[in-house]
Amino acid sequence: MKQVPDTESVLRIDGEGTGIVEQGLQYVANPYDEYAVEEALRLREKFGQGTVTVITVGPQRAEEAIRYFFAMGADEAVHIRDDEPQKRDALSVAQCLAEAIKDMEYDVIFCGKQAVDDDSAQVGAMLAELLDIPQATVVTKLEVVGDNKSAVVHREIEGGEEVLEIQLPAVITAQKGLNEPRFTSLMGIKRAMSKPIEIREMKVPEAKTKVISLERPPERPSGRILEGEDTDVVRELVDALRNEAKVLD
Amino acid sequence: MAGIWVFPEQRSGELKKVSFEILTIGRKLADKAGEELAALLLGSGVVMLASELAKYGADKVFLADSADLKDFLTEAYTSVICEAVAANEPSVILFSATTLGRELAPRVAARLGKGLATDCTELDINDAGRLTVKRPIFAGKLFANVAFDHGKPQIASVRPNVIPVQEDPKAGEVVKLEVRIDPSRVRTKLKEIKKETGARVDLTEAKVIVSGGRGMKGPENFSILEDLAASLGSEATVGASRSAVDAAWRPHSDQVGQTGKTVTPDLYIACGISGAIQHLAGMSSSKYIVAINKDPDAPIFKKADYGIVGDLFKIVPLITEELKKSAKK
């Protein structure tokens, strides 16, 4: 999982022009990772056994997101400390995660379908490849079947969905709709404060893609408010769309 | 050997529009780099698609035609692509940033140990002959210019609906690839593809999106947006804001914004959407934006090319009516 700026954040580009100013930003757990953790908790509850371990690569502040997932009910956490997250790309993070996970025991690895900061949508599939296990991305439904050796998953595709049977262990990336993440309770939050987090120092590989510069989207030219009687305004709008914007056939 | 490669996407023997978009941009990059453009066509019984690929600029079509490739399965496709890459060493590989491309491109990149830039909206070859791309981050609140810090292949995926398609007929010489897939290495099985019944075009591919927010007041009222979309042609569809989706008025697949889809239609009509920053991020790259809202101070009006302050329940049906009337003329 990953900690990201809240989606309501207004972003500023930093002095070097390649990153964002972190000061003043509110950081939260990546929304898609909430679905991932929730699904893992539900499997643990359904089978009445197992451990939900949260793993992240990130700076110290990412601990808050780990505590949030503890409050939801996660059992254990591994925090791979990386104080220069802006120097990483999806492959270097996936390599780091794979290195940490390869000696662990696991049945399913859940990730969010993408982090809502860099929007790469790569780490889950890359991690699956590096661990040599199958993957299903953008999953909206999951059911463990066949002596718990495989799962039937629904993936969102353009204009419909794809139903796949996938062998376990596998990487599943969670799409909104997979479940409704639970609220954290006061008890859960209290418990979360005292749970131990395993901190790992690890050399995070260098990124293979580099951000040269960041820029703001071009400003939209200021528009115009159409005023008058409803019927006149509507006629003016349709005329403008057809003849000015030329977006109607 | 080198070359610019594109991976055109087909399902059930039909090429998707985005395939022609990546061929078009691939052709431009190939001309600039002075390399040939090759399309990597995988499937079963798809040889007839090669001529279509040639029409949009493919000098060469690497064809992997096998019953084992009939369904798109990530591991099977990855192994065929990576073998072809090893044998031919292309300098660039372009995928489309669709649900299929998002599944496949990172797996290929990880196997090759190369970086990947996803969802690019601009691609170019710089003076050093290297690929540089521009990609939206934070759902379009910012754009990142990205370069690759390694040798070939440089891998990128291209956002649908951004590159205008252009024909540029080339030879499209078909080169058959040998397909060897170890079935034990394909650990997924396609059971079914469910099409939404009567589904309109997907949000990410739509030319026109009519979107509704909290101001729609309830799920039943979205019918007026469906009617408007229907009057705007077959490439129009209906979207929703996060509040409408969170209220369970619309399915999550309809959601536009930072935790939904980022969309780039020619025309985006926002109805009863105030314009939360995470929504604006997802739709600000639309070519034209129309906002209809009863609150004159709604932030959506700042992004709109045309704004109407008023009652959407009166205005939307009037637009539908006006479109039908003027279309008859």
C-alpha cells in the first residue's frame, strides 16, 4: 500500500520543478488500498484464520497509513523505509516489495489498482511478474474456489467485465466496488497505536524512468455564462456547440 | 535491429479504435527516429487485420496467430511479446492505456527489467533519438515530462482518445512469429466476458459525456441524462460524480474523477455537479465543457466553456428537444 496526498489537495510544484511541495499537504492511505486491505480482512474473517500483513515502501510519514490499516484490523506491518520516494518509479518499488515478500508466506497479495498520486497502475502487475505468480488487475469481485487453490475474479473492462479463474497465490489489484471498506472504531484506533511495525532498511533500486519536469495543465480559456429565458439559452448553447465549438455532428 | 513497435488491441477479431491511435503516434515517432514501425499482432485467426494495420502506418506486422492466443491471457501474451522483443530488440514499444494494456504492459516491462511510462498523452523523440513522454499525474492536476534512463526498449502506454487517427498506408509486410507457450506458465483461464446489456460506449472512449452529480437528486432522474446522451449519437455516454456514485445512484464504473476515470471527450456536459477538485481533475482535459448548475458560484463554472445557471430538470430536456429538432433540419 501507499500513502498519498488527499484527493482534495491543491498541489504546488517544488523549486526543482520535478516534485510537489509536501508541506501543508494532508496525507492519507491510497483510497484503492483501502479496498485491498478490506478484501484481505474479509478473507481472514471468512476462513477464520490467517494473518493480514500490510507492506509499504515509503518515508516515515507512511506510518500513519499503516496505523490506519491497523485500526481497520490488519495484524502485522512491514515498513520498508525510503526517504527519497520521488526518486523511485513503479519498477523500483515493485523490485523492493518482491525482495521483501519472496521469503514470506502468502496466499493472496492485494494491491490498490493504482495510487492516486502518480497514477502509474503498474506495481501490482510488476510485483506478480517478479514473484512469478499470476495476476488479475482492476478486480471488482473475488471468490476463493476449488479447495482454496484458485479464485474466480471479475475484472472491469471497457463496456463490461471479464470473469477469470486464477491460480493462487496471485496478485489481485482492487478497484472501487470490490467491497465497502469498514469504518475504524475507537477501540481499533487505540489498538493500532501500540502495534509493532517491522522497519526494514533496504537499498531501493534506482528508477528507470525519470521525471524531468512537472507542469500545470494549460489554463482553460474563461468561458461564458449564457443568460436569458431557458428556451433561448438552450438554443444559444446548441448553436454554439454546433457552430463555434463544432463538437456536434 | 531496432524499430518502433506498437501493440494494437483486438478482441474477438476486431481492432479497437485506440489501436489506430497508437499506430498514428507510432508512425510519427518512427519517421522522426528514422526507424521502421512494426505492429505486434497477437490472437487467433487475426491475419486479416494486418492490412488494416498497414493502412495506418505499419511497415511490418509481427503476427503471432495461435489458438493459444485466442483469449487475452496476460501470461501467454507476455511470453510471446518478450520473446519477440529479445529476438528483434525494438527501441520503443507502445501499448494502449486500456484495461488490457494496464494488465499487460507492466508485466512485460518487469520481465524485461525496463521502466514503463503509463497513460501518456504526448510522445516525442528527442534530439538524442530517445523517447520522451508527457503523462498526467494526480488525475490531471499536474503533468510529468518523463524520460527513460536505460537502453531499449523504452516502454510506454498511450491514453485512449487523445491522438487523432491518421491514415498513412505502408507495406505492412507480415512476419510470422513462432508461438511456443508452456501451458503450465499460464495460470489464469477466461471464463466469460460479460457485456453490459445495451451498453453505450465506455467513458474513456466516449466523444461526448453527459455527467450527473448530487444535483440530480436521485437515481431515477438520470433518465433525462440518458435521453440527452442518446440524442448526441452512438459515441455519447453518461457519467457521474463521486457523490452520485457514493449515494449508489450510479455504478462505480460511471465515476469520473481522481478515484474514478480520467476522461478526454470532445464535449463534457456537467449537470448538477458543483466541481470538487477531485472531479475537476478527472475531466478538465475535455475539449469543451458545458456546466448546468443552479448555484452561480459552483466551481465547475470556472472550468466551463459554456455555463447555464438554472434548473437542470428544465434545461436538460430542452437541450435534448432542441438537438432532435435541429437534427431534423
